[in-house]
Amino acid sequence: MTMSKPSVFYFRVNARCLMSLIFLISACQMKNSDSEELPHLQETPLFQPYRSNFPCHIEVAAVPPIDSQADEWFRHARALEDPNIFVDDRDYKSIVNLTRQAAERRHWMAMLNLASLYLEGRDPLRGDEDALKLVDDAMRFGVPAAYDRMGTYFINGTAVEADASIAYAFWQKAAELGNPFAMFFLAEKLNVGKDSEGNGKWSNIPIATKMLECAFAQGYGRAADSLHYLYAAPRSETGRIIGDRTAATKNRALRILHSGVKLGCADCAIALSIEFGRPFDLSRTLAPVVDKARGERYQMLGRALEFNPSRRFPNLDRILPLPPAELPPWDGTRDSLLQAARGVTPPPAAPVPSAASQLTGRYFLNAAYALRKSGATTSERTAPFEGYWQPRMPKQTDRSFSPRAQALPGLYRKGEPFDIQYAPDSKGTHLPLTGLVWEHSLTIRHNHGAIEPQATAGLTSVVARPLPLRSARADAPCPVTGVWQPWLSDGHPLQAAVNQFWRQSWLRAGEPFPQPQRDWLLNVPATELTWHLMDSDNTKAQ
């Protein structure tokens, strides 16, 4: 659940005032004794539409690492908000509780979703101020999306005084930190489309293009719809079309729209249904042929995405490849079309009991998880946030104390006092240890290195991987027809941007694998990827 930004007609920012204050938000608005503790009161450079450079940062490389058990709770909550469940029939008590559980472990997406649930009144004990605090906390943790959300709060006057200039400042900050939603929103204001808010005053096509391409690289499908306008015909910096459409530019625009459908862009699917099925102008259409059958399939996918924007269709080419490939057979039903195009995930492996799963109390750890140190530490006496914490023994300068085994990691709630640790002295008397440093550990899925992209229930087909397991190098031709999953090794900074079910690709034997820099606009050398076969014609979906 993410809060949408206002319509471009909802407000107007005075461009003259903006450009006269191109450096910082007025300091008089920031004078507050708590300003250092309240990120929404921080001084932030104002929106600069005429900037000459925009480096692409990837959001998932900047956010705090996600605790896997918290992620399970978060995905369960998202599944309970399935659009197929009528709003009044949804179990919002469970949704709030699960989302709060995840948020308490610093799951940044859960924190922002919980803020939205508070604003919607889903928890009668929480409201606007609680939502603001959650977003402030997420900003403290360096979450780019939190800056984007704060911009929305300032434009709407949610728990803060409405101020469009501050809103744009936060959206700019979010975009600079790597948030794709903010990139898309600001790019639209730089005269990308005919209805753009910035039309005629904020035109900056080079920067808009960089923002949209960076958003698309992160899997934000809506950016593809805006990009296709920019790709179809050359434009000046101010947005004026300065060249005719060519076969090459039309093909590029067609392909980015097709990729947008894979990433969940409803507008992309509707645009392609028109391009193929009922083009307005045959001389300008992007499609190389009029093909009503293709148009019908795109239209059905577009309607499905309008109903549930969380859907993704990474294996679209299985049922709807671009020309000149022939259309595969289809029985004409909506369910079979969506089933063929969506991603696949393997069934969860049965957990193997571990030593920690046999323990009780705070030292119990579900057998489905293992622990990995996150790098966070504290010397305080209470836990700064919920999670598994383990004491690190101080270097003993007093030799009267005997060595002792390292204490086990224990689960502590935020603000809960850490257990006192004791060590025996030379006389056998157990005395409390002082000067301890407590190390935090994340739960990770105990899957022993298996290729297991995660997804909210209902968004993928659960399919057992074909045996024997098949893998391939990215620079080699596809050896077997089927669904292939790209994978980056554990610890790669862009692992979370690639190891997703929506990065899958349906490929035929002999075809080349997608190239990240060319096909995804993501700066990852193809040689760093390994592709894994997840499904084939002989595999039955559950």
C-alpha cells in the first residue's frame, strides 16, 4: 500500500518563487528545538528543474537490510489486502498487526504501509501524528521512499502544514537518493507528456529521460509509458519534437512499452492494445502490423493490471511475444492468459529442525530461519529496535575472571532491557559483566543457497523446478525453452534489484539471455549474472 501523489491539477507551484529560492527552504520555517530529532523539519534544497545532471542511484542498495521473518509477515499482510477481497470484508485487524510486527523489526516497506494504515483509520488508536513519526523514523534510517512519502504529506497537509515548495524539495531528495516513484513523478513535471504540469516552464527533457530510465531500471513499470513518448521521436531539451519517427525509434518505443507491461504498467498494455488493435493513424503507429488478436490480449492484461496494480507479467513472451514471433495458441480465457504471463516461484522447502528451534523463550528461532549479523551494534542497556541481539564479551583486563562461552542471540523488543550477563571470577563467584556491546542479527531464510525468489501469495504460480536443475551463463545461448530466473550472488550490492520473480524471462532454446544494461537499463554487467531454469513445458503449475 503506497499513497498516491495528487493529480497534476490538484495544486500549482509558483515557479517564480521556486527559482528565487533555489538553495534551501526558508530557515524561519525550520526553527524548532526538536529540529535535529525531526527529519521532516530538516533543511532540504528546493526543487531545481533546470539541473544539468542526475546520477542514477538504486533504492534497494541504500535501504536497511530486510529481516526475512519480518518480510514473511509483511507479505502475509499484503496478501490479506488482495483486491479480490471486498474492502469491508478484509481482516484489517490482522493486516495492521502483521504490518506492525514487521515494522518493529525495521522493515522499511512495512513502516510506510503501517503509516498509510494509520491514516486510513485502520487502527482506531493511531492517527496522523503516529503516521508522521513512522515516516520520520524511516527517514532517519536513510530510506529514500520515506522522503517521497514526506513530500506527499506536505502537499496534502498531513500532520504538517501544507507547503508545495517543501513537498517538491522532499520529492527531489527522494529521487536523488534512488526512489523510483519520486523520479517518475518529477520527470512528469519536466514536460514529458502533453498534460505535464511543467509544460512550458519546467522543460528539461535530458534530466526527465535520466530519471525515467533510472526508475525503469528498478522495475518501475509506469516509467516505460513516459519513456515511449521520448523514444518514439527526437525532442529538444524543451520537449519540442525535432525529428520524425523512424522504424528504429518506433521499434524502441514499442519494446519499452512491452517491457512496461511485464513490470505491471496498465497504461502500457492499453497503449499496445490500441497500437495493434485499433491504431488512430497507420502512418504513426508503433506496431509494425495491425494485429487485433495481439490487441485483444494486451487489452485483457491492461484491465487485469488496472484491477490489481501489484500484478507482474515477467513471462509475457510465453503467450504474447512481439512480432515477428508468432502468437502462441490461447483458449481465450482471462485466467489462462494471466497464468501464462505471470512469474513462477518454487514451493517452500520443508524446514529442518535446528538447535535454536529446540529452544524456548527469547532464544527460540523458527527452523525456517538462520541468523546473520547485520552490522548494527549498541552499547545501551536496552534494545534500540526489535530483533535478535547477542552480547559481545568485553576484553577482560582483570585476569581474575575465567573465560566463558559466548551467550546465544536472544529476541528483544524495542526498549526491552538486555539480560544481565555474568562471568565467574577466580573464586567461582559470578559477577555481572559491564561494558558489553550488543550485536544485532537479521533472520535469513534457511534455504542453503537455493534459488528462491519471493512473492506475495497469489501473484505467482508455485512450480517445482525441473530436474535435473539447470543453470546457464548470461553470455551463452539459452539451452532449454522455459522460464529463466537471473540471480546475483549473495552480498552483491544490487542483489535485491535482480533476484526478483519479476526479472524472470520466458526464453526459447537458442535465444540470447536479456542483457541488464541494454534490456533493463540497469548497470550490472551480464557476466555477473547466472540464469536458472525455473519452469519448462513439462512442468505443471499448482
